[in-house]
Amino acid sequence: MFLRIARFGVIAVAFIVTVALALPQPSYAESPPPAAAPAKPPATAPAAAPSPAPATNPDSKPTEPAPVAPEGITTKPGDAFGEDVTLTAKPIVYIKGSGTWDKAFVTISGALKKVEAYVAKAGLKTDGQPMTIFLATDDLGFDYEAAIPLAETPKDPPHGEIAAGQSPDGRALKFVHRGSYESLDDTYEAITNYLDDKRLESKNVLIEQYVTDPVTADQKNLVINIFVLVN
């Protein structure tokens, strides 16, 4: 399996309450009263109409609990861990290259710094957070695109090591990582186990979206959205 392995029924119960109306019991004096015409019996209260059953949607499915990260993975309430999402392609500018896992953070943050400088100089409008698109991995390293999404395709295409393109699209699973870049190994191991348990197969494309910019943020306290494209 891909993923940088080398680094690492809702049941509703209705209650029906039936209320019985007790009829008043006749009282008797010690001496029986003189015979009289029988009294008209009290009118019986009409039975209460049953409450209508709640409407149901035949196409509805029981809500499944959201997947949660396993023990040892730092998360906060609401963090995704296996959330099924659909990615939409966006225009990007990026630097393409290769790196080794032992220097991954330096390589990626350095590439993103160059892309950010180009975006600022060209006056381009960004539309999202910086990301790394991993295209291939092995035991030692990886091929990548360090990218920044844009609101629109640049009218003046970049030259040199900066290129323009589109981010990946399609079905993906979203996971959230909190902590240092080095501790991503633990998160990726948990992701691999999750895919194995669900018998899901990745498309060999992986995206790290940096909620905290690795160029400026403390690398020990990163927040990274990980998207694994799946079939």
C-alpha cells in the first residue's frame, strides 16, 4: 500500500401510554333508598385518538459514528480521521522536485517559501492553504509538488522552476495531524491501518494541506490535513 509506509443503527422506541378513565362508584347509605327509576349512566368519554407515528424516510440510513483517531494520535474534538470527502481541482502554482525523508521538512518548507515569494511578487490571489502533493514514495524518499492554490489561473504563466497546474480531484479520505512533522510517521501508520481495516485502496496520490504554514509556524506544533485519494 502507498502512504509513505516506509517511514513508518439508530433504533427508535415508541412508548404508548393508555390512560383509563375510572367511572365513579355508587355510594350506598346504611338504609336502601326507595325504588326509583334507574339513573342514566354517565356518558363514557371517547377514547383518545392514537398519536400518529413519526414520518420516516425509506431511503434514510442509520447514522454511523464518525471515525476517531486511535490512541497515541493527538487530536481535538471534531478533527477528522477517515472523513469521506470530494476534492475539487483548483489552479495551483508549484515547484516540483524530489526529497529524502530525513530532510523532508526542510525540503518542503524551502520549496513552499519559494512559491509563496513568487505568488506575492506576481500579485496572485490565493484560494486555500499551501500543500504538498506526493506523487511517488519509496523507502528513502519521495517525488512531490509543493503548491499554493489560486483563485484563478495566472494570466502570465510562470517560468523556470515555478509551474502552473491543477490540484488533484476526486474522492478522498481526510485525516488531521497535530504535532511535529517527525511525528507524522505515527499518523501515517494509523492511516495505513485504517485503510487496511476498511479494505480501501489508495490511488497513490497523497496531499498534505498545511493549516499552519510550515514556512512560519513552529514545526513542533503543526496542524496538517492529510487527504488520501482512494478508488
